[in-house]
Amino acid sequence: MTISALGWVSFGSAEAEAVNALMGALTDSEARDELGIGAIRDGFSDLLFPGTSTVQTRLRYFLMIPQIFHDIDLRGRDRQAALRDAEAGLIARILALPEGADRDQLIGVDAGAKLKRMPSAIYWGGIGAWGIRLDNRARIRDVLERMAEGERCWAEMPSIPKDDTRGFNLTKDEADWIVDRCASLRDGQTLLGNLMSRARNISQINDLNKVAQLDLPRNLQLQLNHALAFADTLFGASLLYNLLLAERFAPDTVEQWQQQLKEWQKSEIAPAKDARTLIAPLLEASEEIAFRPNPLTMRFLNCRVALKSETRRVRRHFLPLIARFGCHWVCASRASLRNTINRSKQTVLLLKGTQQGDPCIAGCDRNQWPDVPECASL
């Protein structure tokens, strides 16, 4: 039996953290993004809704986490352990909420104190982006050390009493403070701030297409239109991909996918002429949101943009691009280490059969396409 091992030379905490990130990526069950499309998606997210992510569940965490930092004893040597204990205490309070309390998707409600990723890690980027943490680039350990030395690390904010029993319901002062904080982001030029400031005057909206129907400032409307066009472009590519799979493995569903693709081509969202036009707002704000497009991703996206009007021609190029840059399960004969770790998500390119000469893919849902072999050359 062959046993694999991973070794490294550790010169300090930075090297250890890098290896921990790599090991975490290797065991992560989240979706991979070898095509780099996620970086563009995240770029639009940072542009429109800075500091937010889909794993954030309650606004009050933005206030609770700084409060925890203020309350912990920083005199001990292991400050990060003290922080974890304090966050475990927050989770315990969540679990102690009375029957019928809103605990849906609260962090740690299932794992309890054994939770691997604590609330501070989940909200850390957002707390910095919103200016609640004064140094946006500081790590958790940096802030703990600076606070222990007496340095001011947090913006002024409403305090939460230790005997607070409101759970995650914001007080009026807290809600007003968060609205003001978001409205001031990037001089008030974010969709998040715009919607926050008018939240009391609009009904609940959970669809960006409905947001696009609001009376928005011209620059925000333009950014949102490009984001919607980007989403529409990727939807068309997924339809073509499923059509290609159907032609090979499920001929009885080909007509269904062809019809959906035709309907998509008739959609009202205006197509862009190329990838750079499609993501123009991201390129214009690249310095502000730290966005750097990958040339290979742009080439792939150009292929997807062309789907709107040139489906027949694009079909010849679509599969080779998928095979080269990966989709779900990937086999590649010449994959370098730098291509195995995604820059923004630290996701891993899963290498299978690396000695095979021909690139091949099996990028499908196993439930939807049970007859597709694990490594199917299309």
C-alpha cells in the first residue's frame, strides 16, 4: 500500500496558515471553480453588496462580534483560545433560546462548540469592508495583539449589554446605525447602501430582477444590468452543456434542452458583444474591489457570450474549453500546482488519471445523468 505524505518547511505562522488553508481546501466539500467564473461572480457581489456573503445569516453578528472582542480577557497568552471560548459562549446562548425562537441557520446551532469556522471568521471580511474594524487588512490575531497593547481597533458603535435577551433582533438604534454605516460605503455609491436607506419604503424583495425595476441612480442601474446580463449568459451556457450531455447520454431529453436553449436566446436581457463589455463595471472598479480577470476565464466567457446568437458555431469550441479548464470533475495531463488552487476560493482542481494523454470530463449531476461514466470523453 502506498502512503502519501505532505511536508513543508515552516518559517513561521504565515507558512503554517498557508498549509492549513491548503489542507482545508483538500477536504472541503464545497463546489469547485476551476473555470474562474466565481471570481467574476464575487466581483459583482463586492461591487453591489460589499462585505456580504451567502453564509452570513443575521445582521446583529456585525455588532456582536466586535462586542465579544471588547469583552474577552486579553491578559492571557493564548488570546485566540479566549476568543473561541467567548464565541462558544455565544453559541451556547443561541442554543438556550426559548422554544419557538428563530434559530434557523444561526451559526453553530447544529455543531455547537465543536464548530470549525466560528462567527468571527465568517463575518471578518464584512466587518472590515463596512469600516467597523478600523484596519481592513488586519487578521484576527493582529487585532487581538493590538487590543492587548491598548490600540483602538474598532469604530464607535452601539454596545450590547451582557445580560441582553433580544437574541438577534436589532434595536432601533442598532438598525439605524447599520443603515447609516451601509449608506456611507464608497460615498453612498453601492446598491447595498441604496436599498438599506430606503428599506422602510419598499416591500420585501428577493429577486434582483425586481430590484432592477426600482428607481435607481444611473451608475447603480448600469452595474446591476451588467450583473443580470452576466447571470443570464452563464444560464445559457449551462443549458448548452446539458444539451451536449443529453445528445450523448440521454437522447430522449434532447428536445427538451433544445427548446429551453431557444427560449433563452429570445430572452429580453441585452447581450454583450464580448466578455470585457459584459463585465465592464468590474474592470472600471478593479482597483477599488481588487478584481483581476483571468485571461483564460475571459476567453471562456467570450465563448459563452457568443451563445446568444451563434450557438451552432460555439458548440465546436465549448467542450474543448470545458475540458481544458475544468468543470466539476476534471482530468488533465499537464496541470501545474499554481492551477490547482483557486485564488479567491482556495478550491482545488481534483486531478484524476493525470497520466492520461487526452483531457476528459465528467461534469454532470450524478442523479440527473446516472449513465455518464466517471471520466467521459465527449
